[in-house]
Amino acid sequence: MRATDIIMKKRGTVINPKGQELSKEELEFLIKGYVAREIPEYQISAWLMAVYFNGMTFSETANLTEVMLHSGDLIDFSKMNLSGPFVDKHSTGGVGDKISLPLAPIVAACGVKVPMMSGRALGHTGGTLDKLESIEGYNVNLSKEKFASIIEQVGFAMTGQTKQIVPADRLLYALRDVTATVESIPLITGSILSKKIAEGSQALVFDVKYGTGAFMKTAEDAELLAESLVKTTQQMGRKASALITNMNTPLGYKTGNFLEIEETLDCLENIGPKDVMELTYALAVQMILLAEKTDNKEEALAMCKKAVESGKAMELFLKNVELQGGNVKKLLEQRNNRRSQFYRKIKASQDGFIKIDAYQCGLAGIHLGVGRNVTTEKVCADAGFILHKTEGNFVKKDETIMEVFGKNEECFENAIPLLNSAITYSNEEIKKQPLILKGI
């Protein structure tokens, strides 16, 4: 095989500009060659651009995912004497999206094992690992053995991707970033699924977001990605479902690393914000159905609510914190008391019904220290904002809309104008859009 011939096949010709489907062997030749540094970046860049323009079939995407998956270590729980069912959830990211944190212990309390390999904040979207690390002592760098051991004891564990897991994805993602091919749906699918399947999941639920604060700006694009994720997962012999959800406004009342841990505790005490509870339960139901704990949605929902109301989900969350090195006593002491000394308030500039734009809030979060522009930047555990009013609420002039916490005094210079611009006012009552658009 030659890389040039494979690129030409995917690129197409003047007569057939759509190109052809690549075989698993051809994809294996490219990806293995790139990881081994035998095929240069400029040829892989050309292939990425060909995929960007011509796409991939679901079977082709499944083959790409399979090749990426086997570029490094796999976690096989059966070899560790750990039995399932193993189900995980993946979100395409948003602002105030802490859903994984209450979701995992709720589902674990219902008898489903949740091996969760999560990411860090990048750009305007938050990262589960950064939120967890805001708990003093919490360790997200788990060995495969420790990961399995914690899952066995509490039903779920939270870890980051190691250098040994799917190295092809790390290399390809970095190249996609600098070749303007990040938005390719087959490449996004391969990136997400290779990591999720490498962690040992037998079934996957996807929260695919659309809106200003989402990666996919329109519901139509989100549906295309959701369909790709679900059908490719099924092509690989695993069960999957997806929810398409709204990310035009921040989720919940609290956005920020430790602030979202606090809101997680609220959810596990059944006093969380309505939107966070709704989405958490909806995704939990999907996970329980895929795990075949029941085939009835109402029964699955009842199981989830019982897990929260009985205190079992909270018990598992705190046990997980302890097993992953976190200081439970300090966490509970700091809850609702731990705040950055750098503080501002955003007040209403006029009377009216408000909208709050998720993307502008997310950009402000980068300046505050919630997120990062590059992976090497540090985040601030205590940065963020608390909404006192949410989309659709009526406010009077000078009423507090949000409290804002920064990493330092200087950060407000850029953050405050962005937060002010995120808020728009209307004399007419604002009809809230549904949080969950549809399921696939």
C-alpha cells in the first residue's frame, strides 16, 4: 500500500469527486503508520481534509474507530474478574454542564457499573476532571487496576485518558486542530468512540448539545452527529442511544469548578435546579434501559428517583470521593462557604424578561479562570458565577442577576463586559425552549 493511493481514493477525481469508501486494511495502514511516525503529517493532513469534504459511511467510521481503539491499551474488565453491565455517557460539552457528576452515582445506585473516562475544560466548555480536582486530594489519574477496583466497590469511577489509551486520537486531534478539520462528523465520532470503548463500556448514551454554547450550533447538525455516534456504536456491536439537548443558556444556577461540585451535592439531595435534574434523570433512564435493568421508562425513572430520595446516590458519591483520595470532611465543610475573594455582581440594566447566552458566559468563564484556551493553562477551582435569575425570569433594574468570582482582580476587565453582553432584555414574556429536543 501507498499513502498517496489511499488519499487519492478518498479524495476522488474530477469524474467522481465524492471519493470511495476505504477498507479497514487501508485505514489501519494509515493510522498505524502515522502513530509509528512512518507516514508524515502532511499526508495525514491531506487525508483528513479528504474525509472532511467527502465524509465516511457508518461502517467506514466504525472501522476507523476500531483501528484508533487498538492503537493503544484497552481496559477489559472481564480479565479483572469484574462483571457488568458497563454503561457510560458522553456529552459534547457546554456551560454549567455538570451532569456526569450526579448521573454516575445515581445510575450506579441502580446496579449499573459506570466506567467514566472524562476530559478537561478547553475553550468555553467546562471539564469534568477539573471539577473533580477542585475537591481537595481527588485523584483522576488512576491505573487500570485502581479504576476497576473503585468501580467494583462503588459502581463508578472517574479517570482521565492516559498516554497509553488511544494514542492515535491524541495525535490526530492535534493535527485536526491545526488543519481546520475538527468539525468533521466521522472524525469527531471516531475520536469520541475510540476513547469510550477503550475504557470498557458495553453501551453508550450520548448527550449531543446544540445552541450558542454547544459545539454544534444547530439542532440539525446535532442530529447528524447523534445519528453518527449511535449508528457507528451499533456497527461496532454495542448498544447506544442519544438525546439532543439545548445549550443556548447555561445549565443550572452554578458554573465553575467547585461551584458545580456544590450543585452536584444539591442534585443528590434532590434540591438541584429543575433543568439539571430533568436532564440527569433523562440520561440515567437511557443508561438503565441499555443496561437492561428494565425495559420500562417509567420504572427506570422511579429507580433513579428512589436512588436519590433514599440517600444511596449521595452515599456512593461521597464514597467515590474518599476512594479517589478526596477529603470528604473538607468538601462538606467548604460547601456553600468556599468562594474566591475576587468578586463582582452583575445587576440588571433595565426592567424586562431576560435571556442569558451560554456562549458569552462560557467566554467570560475563560477569563475568570473556569476554562482554558490551551491545554497547558491552569484553571481556578473557585472561579465562576452563580445565577440568581435565569432565562425567562422578569427582572427589575439594579436587581442582581449573577454573582461573579474570578481568579484575580484583572480578570474582570474582560469577563464583566462579556457577561453583561450575554444578557438581553425583552418587554415580552420569553417562551422557554424545551431542554430535550428528541431522542435517537
